Amino acid sequence: MELPVKSATYAMKGRQLLHRHGIRAYVGKRSGESGCYYYLNISDKNFAAAEQLLRNEEILK
Amino acid sequence: MIYFDNGASSHPKPQCVVKAVGDWLRKNASNPGRSGHRLSMEAAELVYNTRVALGDLFGVEKPENVILVPNATYALNTVLLGLFEKGDHIITTDLEHNSVLRPLWHLQSKGVEVSVIKVDFEDDEKTIEKMMRSIRSKTKAIVCTQCSNICGRILPIERIAERKPKDVLLIVDGSQGAGTIPINMVESGVDYYCAPSHKGLLGPQGGGLILINNRIPRPLIYGGTGTESLNPEQPLALPEHLESGTLPTAICAGMLAAANYIKDLGRKKIHSHKRALTDYAYDELRAVSGVELYMYPYASKCLGVIPLNMNGKHSGDTVEYLDQKGICTRGGIHCAPLFHLRMGTQSRGMVRISFGCFNNDREVDQLVRALKNLK
């Protein structure tokens, strides 16, 4: 599952944050309504925990 | 060859920096933060790691608050032109480089008021007092150097931060201090810190940084950021808000290697080395007949830079003579016009001896011998 983030910088920051919490994430890029954006691809089982961590650090778009 | 022009650009660079730049260009010349393929992602990760390493060096908690720019002049222009407007008042000093002064004069022509205070070479408390007395209701910022590029005088940044009112921003030109004088962005109370990669930070030319600890300035330039491409507005998030256009990844590789090198070596050690070298050079230079040492009485408050002249000569003639002896120094005004006007050396300039972390006492001895032989 994918979680859009603010930018490439936040994608890298988010990936490292999740890694520190034992969650593996992959960075990807695609385009949407407002143009290009980066996202973190996270497995279903870790999605809720990852989303909370990323939200707490204001990494999500 | 002896290189005493580290105030302009440090030389030589640590081998790890040279290797990092070359290796990166061979390995991956893709665009960071623009595409989704693996090479672009690796490049983006390198840029991110550069922010983290530089942030660690300066106590910046959020990597996104480390803005990568082409040089310190660009950094200072971004902050100064991006924060102030007509009616605002800014305080600065007579030790500043034109990278601070020219943007300020430009702002002055647009209705910003600028006060220049004379730095007290002897007593920091008097300098701080002058700054505080200059503050009025419209004062928005104090802008000053961490260490003068022409005389090496260190300013009491932390104490200025302590004494100023909270709503007056402190903007620091760290061009000569970065990499040598430790500063922590959170503990020091500095709001914006600007520095180049290629001086004390020992990185390549073409890189610089802004460390942001307060509100975000308006961008100096607008353009592609690799995100929100259909939005006509510049993205609001840092660092992209202030970083339009492709970042120089190979330069970042060099900055990252340099930051790690400095971290390993330790800024206290670099600082002590430059302190010892400055003291030794002043002691030895005093014995040279005809030498004019402008800052000798304040030597203990100056670091890494010694301005001098010889026998009433034009600085350019002395620099040329030293160059013939294999010693690189810099003459002229050093882009610090107010200091020269104060010292009365605007016509002949000064010879600047500026030390780096790879200089040593034996090189100082050779300089002294050369100056003793100057007719």
C-alpha cells in the first residue's frame, strides 16, 4: 500500500524513520492531481503503524 | 608551494572529498529527486544523507531545514531578500563581506533601513551594547559574520542571540567560521546560518547551505522541484521551497565526505590548530622589520586570518612578491569595504594570510623569511 509524502526529502526521511522502527518501505514516484509526488510503499501488515509514525513526524503529503 | 589563501577557498581538499566527487560522477550522474528509477533514488538518498550529515555538524534537528544552495552569497541573498520589506530596520556590522552588504544596500534602495555598527575590536560587550542600543520598534534582524574574512575577528554570536529581543532575527554569515568554530543551531539561538562548502567545510566549490531555525523566507528563484508539477505555486515544504532546479549531486557527495571528515577530525581540534598557528604567526611576524600588523593588539580574539602590509607598499606588490617565492596569499579589499575604510587601507588594500587545517609552523617560518627579505 502506498502513502504519498511531501517530497523526495520526506520520502528519504520517512523511509529511514520506518527502518529505525523495523518497517521496510520502498520509495516510488508517480503523478496525481497536482502533479508528481513521491510515496512510500509499505506492506499491508505494517501499514497502520507506518502511517501513524509518518503522520506524527509530519512526513505525509 | 605554500597555500595561505584558505579564506578564499580551502586547499588542498581531503583525499576522501576528491575521491567522493570523482567516484560519484563515475557511478551515478542521474538527477536526484526528479525520477523514480533506482539511480535517481540513490542520488536523492545521497542528497538526503548530505543534509543529515551537515545537520548533525550544526545541531539541526530536521534535515529538511538544511537548504542546499550554490554558495554562501546565494544563501545570504535568499535569507535577506526573502524576509524583509520596506519599512523594516536591520542592524549589521562594519566587518561584513559584500555578500551581506550588497543585498542590504539593495534592500536599502527599496526602503529598508540599515544601521551599521562599528565592532569594538577589544571588547565584545561594547559591540553587543551598540547592537542593543540600535534596536528600535521596526528592527527585524541583526545580520553579522561569525568570523571576519579580512581580520579573523570572531563575533560573540551566542551572546548576541541571548541579549537580542526574541522578535529580532539573528542571521549569521558563517563563511569563515563554518567547520572551525562549533555552533549548535538549537542551543545558540541563531535563526539563520549561511555558509559555503568550499572554505572551512573543506568541500568543493559550487555548494553552500542555509540552516533555518525560524520562518521560511520567500524563494529567491522559482521553478521545478520534481513535485506538484501541475501547481503553479512553489511547493511550501522545505527544502524544495527554496531549492528550484537540479541539485549538484557530485558536489553533495563531496560535501558529505567533507562533513564526515570534519566530524571525525573534530572542530575543536581544527579550532585549536588554527589558534596555535595564528598565535605563532603573530609572534614571528612581529619580528619582521617594516611589517604593519593591523590586528596584533587583538590577536587573541582573531582566528585564522592575519591582515598585514609591508613598508608602506601596495598589498598587490607584496602578494606578487610572495607568489614569486611560492607563497599564495591575497591582496586588495577582500570584498570587505567597510573594514578598509575604517583602517584607511582602501587604496593599497591589505595582504591577507589565511590558514587552513593543513598549514603548519614550518610554512609560517618560510613566510616570515620571505617577508624579512622583501626590500
